[in-house]
Amino acid sequence: MAKQTAPVTKNQTITLTFEDLTHEGSGVGKVNGYPLFVPYALPGEEGEVKVVKVNKNFGFGKLLNVTKSSEERVEPPCDVYYKCGGCQLQHMSYDMQLDMKQEQVGNAMRKIAHLEDVPVHPIIRMEDPWRYRNKVQMPVGEKEDGELKTGFYQKRSHRIIEGMETCNIQDEVNDRMVEAVRRIADRFDIPAYDEQNDTGVLRHIVVRTGEVTKDTMIVIITRTPDLPHQDDLVKELIKTYPHIKSIVHNINDRKTNSIWGRKSKAIWGEDYIYDKIGDIKFAISAKSFYQVNPPQTKKLYDKALEYARIGSNDTVVDAYCGIGTISLFLAQEAKKVYGVEVVPEAVDDARKNARLNGFTNAEFYVGEAEKVMPWWTAQGMRPDVVIVDPPRKGCDEELLKAMLGMEPKRIVYVSCNPSTLARDLRILEDGGYATQEVQPVDMFPQTHHVEAVSWLERKTV
């Protein structure tokens, strides 16, 4: 049998009609049935495309020119959108973004979980899908003349984008704080970190802002154990920007792509800033995991609480408790909440947050949930509800077994990856649970990421 070859070749320029989108938002067009994935192209459009990569069953292209435009195409407000890659969907209308994410969750439920009849509700949109991120991590470099520059890395590189003065999905305060630190550090001739030679000082500037409180934390990450001109830098920042509540110095002396080093210390103010989601106040440290979009987080957690259907005598297990954000929402209704988290600092923060809000019915433990939960089961714990909010890779198989072994009446699964959510729901379904509903939430407008919360009930024999 003759070997099948692709109908296009690398560097060939073709005219392509686009008929679909990938889950990352790239346009999909076909040449004799052979799919090409092309960033920034939309369904219904035609365009000139340069073929940049050819695999056996699919290829990739670069959009050179749109010859027939979709009504859903919009002009991105960001000057560096096509260089940056931090956002992938600014070229499409917000309604189309939501449709794409809705379809992504629905497809995963049908094709991976094989749950044809489970309702996937219309996605919860954001009223204003801009300027929502409460945290920025910005690398620092130097221009040819030695002047400091800050900006996100160009796609698939470690080259900082020039001329990036603002980011349209970041809180404007964060933009101003990064610029302030860069400007002051430049005046004091604090050199940027040189990644190739492992020299210099200033690696990253991190800014966190409380959406409700407007508290601001600045974290300055250096290669060196000392921050040159530390006192002068701090004095000028707090004099100019009184809403700054915390300035932290983090030391990362390793030759690594990782942003954070192991050692952090507050060089001015407190170790924490504070923010509120609903009625609950949270202390947030430099390295705490805290959702980047608090208004949408409130909607997500309200839905999780609704799905949990907690009674006043119920016991709840939160298997990825972090700093206690979901746990404390649940503790408003439950008799007892047990949180488990592998990061010791996060558990310290969770305990602090419980005290901060006067909760005496929430306990937090350090450990891997897949090991701690079977031990709890052996001790006779039978929770009424288990809630999980795992990373993108989904739940570990042992954790799913541990959840099933606890035999809760109800499971609430919060996910940031529809594919791994659907995979895990299938396992839970086969283990004796029935998925009732799935609610997508747009936590990250202008990007291809989508959050979803699912409600499962234990099947009765």
C-alpha cells in the first residue's frame, strides 16, 4: 500500500476556508480532509495561510491575510496581542468566546465522559471581561542602552516584549506598581537578571491587589540575597503609593526558569494583604494560591455551595483546600469541614483564615489527599459531601478511589480543565455516582481557559 502523504508542504502558501475552532481557539480548515490549525482564524472566514508544520494527520499554519472576515472578529485593544500569547481570544467577540467555551465543556461531557443527557448549563459570563486579574508576575530585563524593561515574554521564547506599558486583563493598579518599581530600580542602577549568564539582580516583579480592600502587595524577586538600595526603594514606593500594605523580598538564587525562590521576607509592612469574597475575609501571602478573578470566583463558589446542598449536621471534606477559600464558604453551612492540602504554607494560611473569620468548625491538615482520606475512612469518618478543586491534570487515580471509598452522599467537582473533568466524572460514574448538572463559569475572559463545577449524587441501589 502506498504511503499516505499530506496534501500540503511546509512553507507552502494556500487559501483556506475555516469551519471550526480548536479548544485553544485556533481556526480549523481542511485541505482534502487534512486539517490545518491556524491561530487567530475564525469559523466562516477565508484567508491566506502559510503552512509552518506538517504532521502525518494534521498540520499548522500562520494566518497571513484574512480575505473574508467573520462578523465575530473584533479589533484587539492590546497593542502586543499578536506577540504576547498570554491571551488567545481577543480577536473574537465576547459572545463567541463564551460559545466556544460552552461547546468545549459540552463536547468533553459527550465524547469523554459519555454523558449525553447531563445538563450543561449556559456559561456564567463576566459583566466586564477586562481588567480582572488581581495578580501579575512580570519578568525584568534590560534594553540595549542598559535601561530596565518589564513585559511578558514573547510567545514560545524568553524575550521580553518591548513597549508593553499595560495589560488589558490586569488590574490597572498592578500595571502602575510594576512601572513604579521598574522606574525607581532603574534610577538606582539595580541591574536586571541575565538568564544566560546567571548574573545581575532583579528577576521578577510580582504585584497582588485585593479586589475589595484595594490592598496591594509588591514582591521583588532577586538573584542576590540582598536587594540593593532596599531602604531607598521602599521609602519612595510607600511615600508615593499609600495603598501599598506589604513589600516582600523573595530570593531565587538558582539558575532556573522558575519565578519563585525558597526564601521570602517582608521588608516593609505585613506578610499578608487582605481581600474578601462575599462575607469571608482572606489573608493572602506572597505565594498563596488565590483565585485571580474574585467577582467570578464568588459566582463559582456560590454554585459549588448550591450543589453541595449542605445541611447543618453535615460533615464535608475539601480535598484540595489551598488557603481555605472553598472550605470556609462550606463552613458557613456545615457542621464540620476537614480540609487537606499538600503545601504546608497554604495550610498555615487556611488556619489563619479560619481564625480571622471566627470559624471553629473547620480543620486543616497537611498531606496528600489520596493518603490522608483513606486514613480518615479507616478512623470511621463518613463525610456527607466531598468537594475537589484539582489542578489542570485532574484528580490522581488514588484520590478518586479514596473519594469512592468514603461513600459520601454527594460530590462537588470544581475543574479548570474540561477534558480531565470528563475523564474523572466517567470514573466516578462507574464507581456508583450520577452526574446531575455541570455549570461552566468564565473565570478567564480573553483566554481559552474555562472553569466548570459539577454535582454528583450517590446512586441508590
